[in-house]
Amino acid sequence: MNIPFAYGKIVEDTDFTDRTDETAHLMGNFLSLTNTAIISPRRWGKSSLVAKAIKATQVEQKDILFVRMNVFKCDNPQEFYSLFAKKILEDISSSSEALLANAKEFIARLFPKLTIGDPLSQYELSLGVDLRNDPIGEDILDLPQQIATKKRKKVVVCIDEFQQIGEFRDTLKFQKTLRTHWQDHSDVAYILYGSKKHMMLHIFGEYNSPFYRFGDMMFLPKIANEEWREFVVERFKETGKSITPDLAGYLAEQVENHPYYVQQLAQYTWLRTTDICSETIINQALQAMLDSLNLQFVNLMDTLTEKQRSFLCAVSEGVKNLSATATLQRYQLGTSGHIRILKDALTKRDLIDVTGKEIEIQDPLFKRWILQEYNKM
């Protein structure tokens, strides 16, 4: 029997939950070639949303070429350019012969050597270039538009972990280079998303950023509890097990409707359920998840200062006025001036989200673990 819940990978088909409006929105942006930045906390399903929207669009539209790449391992513009060229040519080519032909047509003049490998029956383009001695020029950024023009197609380039470019040396210069080229592409759309919310907001939301108002900004909301109820109940039913709607809602509430964790907790619960699920089984599954994450959270806390740990304790316990004298004394946070410093430091670590005066811990299980292990009450 197949396990009916999936997490830790791109979720597709029946494993994907809701996001109907967001899928339709993104598909509309594909068709209109609207540049898009997708922003949300990590593990909220951005990559799965893009995959679903691409698959749905390909059923109806044959004149759009999709390219997907992950630039997390790129440390500098040269590595970005190299991956950019390879992935574009690989994803628009249906065979090794087509790949080599496209490579020769579009980029042969840029590289001294082009070869096609076939490890494990997967063809891959080798550019044969020493990035240190044979730097790739920025004109490679025009490759999608050149392909679109030549093939009379639209091209949609989807780049995951895009915030990585913020780590490049002289990142503002590189961002200006990207925008200078991409903003003139009439037959190409760029869908840019990543796992570090604060960096994505900095790249796309700061007035002085080169990517300010580059296109549509999609902010993913949490999936509603009602949607999780229906999904979890149905998935249990499909496999001959049962869970009530109320218990399915309770399950999702324990992890604050967080997409990754709802799928994980549902799987842990399903595996412990013989026939009929109970609240006890859900609670046991939740504790098992916390136990499995204990060492990770301990190590994370060890990287923080004492005041940062105390700040997280206060937030996890629902303290609203962090600058109040009583709060500063109780949690030993220093002066009110330290609060902004602590907020900035923890936001940069993607441990908290700050919306106006509201502060919340991004990871609901980390929050629950803090309450369990560091409660100062």
C-alpha cells in the first residue's frame, strides 16, 4: 500500500493540496509572460506550486517552453551563467541529438568544447569551459529570448533559490546586469522564488533594489484548515483507514497548518493508525516528530546568543510587548534598544517573521519545541 502523504520533495498530482487560486494566478502569469517573484517562508510549497502550474499549463499550451533550474550551489556570476546556459538548452531539447544541435546553434561561439554525456541514460550538456580562465560573457542571459525568437515560442524560465544571488560578491552589480537583459525580453517570463523569505523581500521589495517592481509579487498564504480537513480525511479513506474531519483539523492545527509539517504529521499518524485514527495517535505522532528534530533544534539554539534564545522564548509564549520593562526583566533582554537588534538578527536567520507589530516564529515545530524545552514559566 502506498503511503498517501508526501513531504521533503516536490509534491505533485493527488499529493498536492489546494492552492487552486495560486495555481490559476501563476498559470495566468505564464500565459501573459508576466515576470513573477513568489515569496513565502520555507517549506510552504513554492516549488510544488510551480511544478503543478507548469504541468497544468503544458496540457493546454504547446507553444510555451519551460525551463526549471535551482541556483543554490552557484557561488558567483560565472557559475550562474554556466548553469543558466546548460539548463535552458537541456530543458528545451527532447533528445541528445536535439540538445547538441541547439547547443551548436545558440552557444557554440561562446564555448571551446561542447559534448553530450549519457550517465545513467540521462543526457547532459558539458560546456567544456574553465570558468577561471575562460569567463562566460553576460550575453548568455539573452539566450532565452534568442531561442523564443528562433523557434517562435514563448519561454518561461523558473529559477529556484534565487536569493542565492544576494550572496554573490558585488551582488548589486550582478542584479543590475540581470535586470538590464531580462527586462527587454518580450517573449520570455522569469519566475523567481527561494527558501529565504527575508532575502527575497530584500531583492524584490527594497526601493533601491535593481529588481524592485520587476513584475508580479505573489505572497503565498497558509492553506486554510478547512482544506486540510478535506484532504487528510480523503487520503485516509482512499487507503482503507478513517479519521474524522474534526481530528483532521486538529492534526493540521498542531502544526499551524504548515504545508510541510501537515503532510509529515499526517504520514506519521497514518502509519500509526490500524483502522480508525484517534487524538492519542496524533499526539504520539507529533511527539515522535519533535523527538526526531530534537538534536537539530538543540544545535540551532547553540548557535544563538543567550539574549536571542530568551527573545525566542518570549515570542513562543505569545508575549506582545517585548519592550515592556517587565518583559525585559523577566527574559533578561537588556534594554528596549536591544529588541530591534534581536529582531533584525533573527529575521536574517529566517527564524522569525515580522509583520508590522506582529512577530512569529517561522517553524511551528521549533516554536512547540521551545515551549517544551525552554519554557521559562
